[in-house]
Amino acid sequence: MTLLYNRLQISFLASLPCALLMALALCLPGLSQSAPLPDLAPIDERSFPSIDNEPVVDSEPVVTESVTDGYVLGAGDRLSVEVFRIPEYSGEYEVLVSGRLSLPMVGQVPVAGLTLQQAQAKISEAYAARLRRPIINLSLVEPRPLRIGIAGEVTHPGSYVLEREGTQFPSLISALEMAGGVTQSADLRQIVVTRTGGSVTEEVLVTDLWEFLQTGDLRYNLDLRDGDTVFIPTRETFDPNESLQLAAASFAADESRPLNIVIIGEVFRPGPYTVTGTARTGEAGVPGGTGGASIPPTVTRAIQVAGGIKPDADIRGVEIYRRTRNGEEQRIGVNLWELLAEGQITQDIVLQEGDTVFIPEAENIPPEELAEIAAASFSPDTIRINVVGEVESPGVVEVPPNTPLSQGILAAGGFDSRRARTTDVDLIRLNPNGTVTRSSVPVDFAAGINDETNPTLRNNDVIVVNRSTSASIADTLDTVVVPLGRVFSLFTIPTSFIRLFD
């Protein structure tokens, strides 16, 4: 009973304030002999400003991360530091340029390069030298802007600063959009994100944004961190089917941006051009208007801007020369006949900045294909020919491309039935090398298109319709008779003058 009484007494005394215990010790000296006071630890009044019956619980530090795990602190981060039961030491603090937090009582604590959990332990260690068993709660209030590097197949590679919306990290796609979008040569299946900081010296992440385009799975759209480096590699082979899908992606190159390209070969106006997605050529050799934007510039649009294809163009063998970011040249084959005959829209390749489009010359074009090529959107609406001689309406005439010679004569009103030689005409043509050829072509309105009797006309061709034999004789007689008539009229003048006096 005595032992139980002494224990109860000790428990009761331990719960009393120090001042009350001292008073009891002075008033009841015998009590101190029979029941000695327990060895109590000193009380830090700053840590416990109010005295109540709540138990003091020792617990592990609690980290509250408002973003994802593994965030590495750096200059510009705004943190909330809560010291349990000491509100005057609590508050929001920004990581300085030096990478330190300036905190009350403990001064500057280095936190740059640490995760939130590591920084919390560091702060707890600093306060432990001043406070007994400090409980620190650290959270990220406002992350710093991200500085990242983007290289490879993007429109504008370089260094970028990405702002956050609240505590949400910018994603890989938002970074690509800021860099102007990926080019047509980008390999979306092997995008590499290199990350440094924290306990890991370097971490390499590989993601597949092509799978994201197919499935919409956001796991492939990585969240970026400050200091990340994004590299978009170049794909080894070009796939026209993937090209159209890539052009429609939100992170593709900006469609409204005009492209500077070069068009050479069998077009009416070869040379460098600025191309947008809308253009329509009219008269042959007159560049098509660039029009509005919002449509990706393609091969056919580029041809239209260059005045349209020539009749001898090999639309099956069109080639695009493209310079990639790694300095190599890609050669992309285009078959525009498949676009016309089968509707293969994938053959109308989307262009990118700096492309060169080459239209070769065809060795032989089947006559049945000429009409379809002439009606294509990348052919000019009209060509200009000049019909002179014995026709009803001589002069410059506009006709559709690949028009046969017989229709060119009819467009000028046809032969002059009284004077024209209807068996043949002369065709004068300016060659690409600057020479001029003149050939006699027999005329057969019943013949189809062929090089012998009914060749297709070219822009600026001249058709000369000669006089018939009877017309030539009549013109010769007129040349002789008219001067003689003038001579005879001179002899009749004196006679007429004498008759005036009769």
C-alpha cells in the first residue's frame, strides 16, 4: 500500500507546475523525504507557450508536396515553413539566388538541389540546435519557372522558360508547342528527356509521343522539371501516312507560318517562293497567290505558286530534298499521278522550311493521261498561244494546257475559207535552251493528239496559217496590177484636163 501510495503521489506531483511544487516542498519538507521529486527535463517555454493536458507526441517529419514526388528545389521556389506551435517562426519564404532559405533564429539554410523531404530534414536539423524536438512541416507554395533546353527536330530549338499554372508542371507537349512544334522529320517514338538534380546525378527518360497520338494516353506526355533537356531525334525513313497525322497534331509546326522553299524543274516559274497552305495558279507562268493560312503548305500548293507544271513534267518522279537538324539531307519521292488517279492524299507531302521541290522532265507521257494532268489543280488554268495568218480572229488566244494544235486553230475562229491553206500550218516554239524551232505540221482535225499531225501546244507557241495558192496568186496580181493602174491613171489626167475647156 505504501508503494502504491508513493507512486500515485509521484504521478500527481509530476503533473503540477514547477512553481506549485516548490511551494509544496517548502511547506511540506517531510514530503520531499518520503517521496522525492522526479528528474524532470527543463521546459522550453518558447516551444510550449501554453500549458494544458495535451500529450506531446514524437513523430517523424511530415512532408506535404503540392506537386509530384522528387521535386528538386532551386532559386525562386516559394516554400511554406511551419514550426509546430511557434507561429512567429512560421511563414512563407523564397529560395534565394544563393540556393538558401533565410529563416528566423537559424539564419540561412542551404536547400538548393534537395528534395522537399531532404530540405525539411535540413531545416529540422538547423532548428534542433535551438529548440527541443522541433516539428517542421515544409510545403511548396509556388514553384519557380522551369528553364529547359529543346534540341533536334523542332522549329525553334533553344532555351525556354515555362511558367506553371498554380502547382501544375508544364508537360512535354506544351514545351514543344512553345518551341514552334516538331518538324516533319521528327521521330516521335524516341523522344529523350535528360534530367539532372536531386540524389540522382542524371536520369534519362525516353517517351513515345506517337503512341500518345494513337491512344491519347497521358502517361506518354511527361511532366518536365527545371533543368530538363528535351531532344527530338530525326527519323531514318519518311512515311507519308504518318506525315499527315503529324501535321494535324497540336504540337506540329505552326500551319499559319509561311514557308521559304525552292521549286525547280518543269514548272513555269522556277525559283524561291514563300508558300502558305492556300494557292491557286491561273494563267501559265503567273505565280499563284499565297492566299490565307491555316492549311499546311504541300507539294501541290508549291507547284501552284510557281505558276503550275509544264506539259512535259514527270509527276510520277517528283522529289523533295529536305535538310534535317543533324545536317543530313533526306530525299523524299512523290508520285502525284497516284494522287490524281487513285486519290492518294498521302502523296501530297506536307512541306517544311527550307525544302527544295524538284519536278523532272518526263521522257514520254501517254496521250490519255494528258487530259487528266491538264485538269489537275496544280496545272495552270490556261496557256497563251499566238495564232497569226489566215484565220478569222488572229492574235493571242488563251487555251487550256495540253490543248492540241487543231483546237488552237479553232480557238482563233478557224481557217479563213477563202485564203487559208488548210493542209498544213507552221508551228514556232521557243525551246528551254533559248533556241527557236519552226516545223511544218499537217492539219487533220479528225486526228487525236500525236506529235506528227496534232501535237499539244505549249505556252507562248506561235501558229502560222499560210495563204493558199490561189490567194498567193491573187495577192501577187494585186501587187503588179495596182501599180500599173496608177501609172495609167497618170496618162488620163491630161485628157481629162483638156475636156474641161470643151
